[in-house]
Amino acid sequence: MPPARHLDVWLSIDRIVRFWLIQDRLPRPPQRILEVGCGDGRLMQSLAALGHDVLGCDLSLELFPRASPVRRRVFAASGGALPIPSDSMDCVVSSDVLEHVAPHAREQFLEELVRVTRPGGTIVLSAFFHLTLGFRLLGALLLLRHGTLPGWYVEHLVIPSPRPEEARAFLSRRLEGVRAEAYQSPLNLFLFGMQLASFPDGVGFLDGVRGGWRVNRAIGRLSKVVHRLVSRTAPVLMRVDRVGKRTSYVFVGTKPRR
């Protein structure tokens, strides 16, 4: 997998790996791309930097930065009822959204992705499927570090996870050449934990001690080096890690030409 460009090294390892996989499976730019469930727009922004014409939608735009260069390209909408004409997008991308959709609404969600894609267009879908031991250990680290679990992690626990064979079966009925690849290995989750632990946002505990600022500055610099090293290494290590079960899959397929 060649290194993808325009990925912020300060993204979580989960997103770095996922975004690289998605970029690698899209046709060469320029493509007219819709991202369904765009969140804070980081994937949209990286795709736009590669030369794609991007649109994005999400149920809420609360997380989307007003200063983002692609802010004008987003709108609020449900993935199950997209206000987009049929057969109008070259590619449709959905990055770890399916598992947050209620089980009874998942088929309609997938159907909408297919509907708005043009014949011959590409759909790339990533999703979380397995609550592995590594994922639970990551939750324990998040709890220890922050005292609470983030909303996205809680949703993984309370919403029944989709099954990869069901997603593949649906996509295979509607698309051609469907391929699936498991990713997010235990090693990646371990590195994700290291990455979280190396964030320098908590440095400052020696501010009240004489000369403590020097120690804090050194810790902050070391944290940044560790964080950057781990972030750049994870996608490469993912390719060789074959130990344990992976949490996620990325699917890619082409809408049949009429």
C-alpha cells in the first residue's frame, strides 16, 4: 500500500490506517465524491487536497470546523434519505458509519449509497464489526486516561455490531467486483493506545515547581516525537501483523453499468 498524501500525522492511528485504505481504493482524481457521515471533515479535506471534488453530509454538523476549507461543501442529512439525485456521484465513501446506524435501518443506508452512485462508479465502505480483546483494552486505557469513555466508543458497546458477511452479501447483490479486507489489528490498537498516551495535552503538572517548566517542555517534545513516529509506522506494521482478530473491514465495489 503506497503512502497516501495529505494525511495529518496528528490523526488517531485508527483514522490514519482507515483513510489510507480508502484513498488507495478510489480512482485517480479528479472524481466527484460524496462522503456519507463526514464527521469533522478530515477525510473530506484530505480527498480535496488530492484533487477530488468532494461533498459531505452528516446528521449533525456540530463537529465540523467552521474554518475548514471544505465547510461550504457539507450539508446536514440522514444517510438513509440523501437529498442527492440518483446516479450523480462518481464515488461514494462512508468511513466507519454503518456500525452507528440502527440495525433495522442499515439496508436502507446501504441502498442510498448505491442509488446516488453513477453506473460504473465506485463505493468504498469501512465499518467496525468485532468487539475484540484489543478493542476492550483500548477502552480501559481511554477510561484510565480520561475518566470516561468517548461517545463513539459507547455506541460500539450498546448498538449491535453489523456482521461482515451480511454487508458483503448486500453489496455483492448490488455491486460488481466486491472486495473486502480486514484491518485494525491488535498491533494497531496497541499503537493507538501508545499514541493516546503520548499526547502532550496533559503536560504541565510541574508548573508550580522551580524549574519544572523545563521538564514539562522536554516531556512535551518527547511526546511529540513518539506520537509522530507511532503515527507514521502504524499503516506499515498493519500489513505484516497477522496475530489476533481484526476489528474492521473495508469494502469496495463498482456499480454495474446499464
